[in-house]
Amino acid sequence: MKSKTIKRIALYTIATLIVAVLFTPYLWMLINTFRGSGDTFASSIFPQKFTLENYIKVFSDSSSMRSIGNSVLCSFSAALLTEVIAVTTAYGFSRFEFKGRSFLMSIFMCLRTFPALLLAIALFVWVVKLGLYDSFVPIILANTMLNLPFAVWNSISVIDSIPVQVEESGMVDGLTRMGTIFRISLPMALPGLVATFTYVFIMAWNEYLFAITFISSTSKQLITAKIASTIGQFSVDYASLLTTSVIASVPIIILFIFIQKSIISGLTSGGVKE
């Protein structure tokens, strides 16, 4: 009993230390959003006087709120488009055997290692020629291209975890292939698909390179570019930088609160096969 108690205490202590190390920078950032404009970081690590002036400044700035809305639109659209393409592709890889299947799956894995900077340069030329510069379309498509390989691979593992016999039973009962997919396969794969959607949404939300490459107008600026704009050539507005960063993380936190159970079950759905 004593050895088990000691092991449990040691485990909890290590877990607490790890959480503290990981959480401390975020806590420090949150606390310093309440620092006044005259309270410099050189004077103290923590604010000497707490104030809400930074939040009032950011919320009263219509461009900051517009940037968050633009990021939500682009990230959701990219995640949805990626999910649709990934599910249809993954179902074909999971349920059908065809020549070159393994080679194509390897290609998908290699595409994820392609440098985003080279992709941005190539896409920029085409975007300008097609007249799509300074619009959300190239950002959505670029994020889709960048995250599609992972989405396909993860969706394949999710669909593989669904027994083929379940689909065959549905078709015996009179369902078509499409009916089986929409009535049986997709509902059973929903937790895994939610996890994939969430991952792509977060990656698109945090993306910065495409946000500054394809957008020039302030009205279409994404939140990552808005945060970067607080860093000037000779000075940095740390108060606005920290406050905008905290506010920008709120949509992600809300997303996790509502779908955390689906994410956990989705990430482990392909781990065990019968």
C-alpha cells in the first residue's frame, strides 16, 4: 500500500510540474493583459496596477473584431472543404483495393513535407494571374492543400475502424452504397471526423504566411496578421499584442469546450481494430 501511495504521489507531482511549466507562459500572458499603458515590462514582471484599458482598446477597435470574423470564415471554410475532400478520398482508400493504392498514400504523406513558403510563392503567381489577389479564396484553398494529406490519413484510420460487415448488412437490408455511407458510416465515424475538422481549423486559424501573402487590405486582414501588426520597426505595442492574442484564442477554447469528448474519442477511434 505504501509503495502504491508513493508512486501515486510521485505521478501526481510530476504531472503537476509538467502542467505548471506548460501553463505558466499562458497565465503570465493573461495577467499582463491587465497592465496599464504607463506600466512598462522593465519595471516589473507582473502589473503593478490592474486595468481593463487594453481590452477596451481592442474591443473598441473595429478592425480587430473584423479580423477575428475573417479568420473564423477562412478557417471554417478551409476545414469544411478539407473534410469533404478527405472523407471521400479516405473512403475510397479504405474500402477499395486498386493498383497504385500504396504509392498514392505515400504521395499524400510526402506532400505534407512540402515547404509552405515554396507553395506560397507558386500560388501567388497564379493568384495574381487569376485576379484572386486580396480575397479569401486563395487562403482557403492554400490551407486546404496544406492540411489535406493529414486529413486523408487520419480519415482513413477512422473509416478502417468501422467494420465492413456493418455496411454489408445495410446493403443487404436494401440500402445503396451512398445510403450506407450517409446513414451508417458517417455517423459512426463522426467523432474521428470532428477531431480532423478541429485540427484543420486550428492549423488554418494559426496560419500566418498565407494571411500576409494573399491579403493586402486592412478590411480583409486575418487575426494573425493583425497581431503581427502590433510589432513595429522600432517599437512593440506589447499590451495590444498580448491582449489581442488572448482574445484570438477564445474561439479555439470555446470550440474545444463543446467538442472535447468527440476529439478524445476521435483520436483513439482508429487505435484498436477487431
